[in-house]
Amino acid sequence: MKKNKVLLTLAVAFGLVAGAAQAATPELLNASYDVARNFYKDFNPVFIADWKQKTGQDIRINQSHGGSTKQARAVIDGLEADIYSSNNPLDVNAISEKGRLLSADWAKKFPNNSSPSWSTILFVVRKGNPKGIKDWGDLARSGVSVVVPNPKTSGNGRYSYLAAWEWAKRKNGGDEKAARTFVTSLFKNVPVLDTGGRGATTTFAQRDIGDVLLTFENEVRLIKDELGPDKFDVVIPSLTVRADNPIAIVDKVASKKGTTKIAQAYINFHYSDKGQEIFANNDIRPINPAILKKYASRFPELNVFDVDQAFGSWNKAQSTHFADGGTFDQIFQGK
């Protein structure tokens, strides 16, 4: 009996020690936008190994993915993410202004306004481009079905909307009314609004809905690699948008969990040569010019505009176009 008690005591003690060791392993949660899934599948293990080599410490990194705006709302509503990685600064600002979970100067804490990479919006069409889609103007033609995620919940959708607007405005000598008319016609051709970019890809590529998909550049290669290069073609429009990918520490969460130091190292690793190479290998444009040049064959030349310059600021674009009751609501509700 006494021997059994000793064994039981030892077993309990061992369990407590093992549990404590497991609990002592730091964990980061990165709340990220929809189409960054494959990038972080490659990036996180490399960072974990690098951190282990430098510090001797094991860490875990968990991912949460969804439409960029949807993810920001989840963080504001209580998702305890240490890191928020986005495809536009507007959603990071929301976490700062509405959630008060990170500082207003978040963009100054890391290089290039805390954006280690960028992407753009391209068109994916069925093989052979049966509808002859060459530029934005073709998306408003009768009989063309356009797949794009919801600009209210997705950075992908927001960039696509703004790129269409800017193209039409420039085409019509800066006429905002003409831009609104064009974008209204385009969204009349949108059969369904998915909440994020990956959902839109599924709708187009697997459910065979639509003639053209508007999506980020890195999603294009994924579609062709996973579903067959013989099924789709890519169209580069005459004008498209630069989509910077900002990343920030959710200060209050990281401080509470004691993960701020690891979170800082995690973000800095995005700017390292290894991190920049992983961006390039996932068809996301690195900000390091030497690495971008090294992978130039993966990245065609583009004519891009910047949202802040074209629309005054991201906040102005949001309040005018995407706030409740804004231009997008007026356009789509009148569909």
C-alpha cells in the first residue's frame, strides 16, 4: 500500500512537472488575412527553428485566418492574438482606434511603415479567356460574371473595388460620377460576395462560378499549382493597386501574455533575408530590392497606384466607400 502511494505521488509530481514544462512553452497567435495561409505555413517553422538556435527556447505559433476586416473585428471582440498581420493599414488602425489594443504609432515601429511585403490585384480567367477579358472595362460588360470578396470584410475586396474606381476615374478625366457608374455596373455582375479571398477562390475555381476572379498576386500561382495550370490564365490590367501588407504587435495582449519580446523578433524576422526569400517564393513581393530583383521572373512589371495618394488617405476611402451607408452599400443594395 505504501509503495503504491509513493508511486502515485511520483506520478502526480511527474505530471505536474511535465504540465508546467508544457505550459512554460510560449505561444504566439497570429491573426492574419485569408490568402497568407501558405506563406505562414512556410515562414513559421523557419522562424521557430531560428529562435531555437539563438535562444535555446521552444515556442509555438498558431494561426487564425479569415477576411482581413473580419479578423480585425475578431481581435477587437476578444480574440487574444499577439500579432495581427493584414493586407491593408485600415484594419490595423481599427484595432488601435476601436479596440485600443495597440498604439496609434504602430506603423513607425518597424521599417517601411511596418509593411515587410506587398502584393497587387490581378485577374484570373478560364483557360483561353473565352470572354476576352483584357482590362477593367470588360468586367462591366453584359454577360461577364465577376467573382470578388466583400469589400466590407475583405482587404482583397476593398483593393479590387478601389482599383476599379481609380481606373474608371482616370479613364474619364478624373470624373468621380463616371467612376461610380462604372463600379455600379461592375458589381451588378458579381453573383456572390464571399467574406474573404480564399472563399472567393473556392467559388471561382472549385464551384466553377464566374468568368473572372479578382485576387491577390500570390493567390494566382496557388490556384494554378493546386488546380492545374491548364485550367486558368492570368490577365494583368493596365492599372492596378499596390497592396502593402502591414504587421503589428497587439500590445495589450502580448504584454499580458509576456510574449512581447518574441513578437518583436517574429516581426523582425519578416524583414530578414530568410523572411524576404519566403515572401518571394510565395509570390508576395518583398520590400528588399535585391531579393525582389533576384526573383524578378516571378513578378511581372505593373502600373500601380497608392491608395493614400489616390483617395486622400485610407481613412477617407473607408469613410466614403466602405462605412455603413457609404458608397459601396448604396451601390450593392441597389443591385
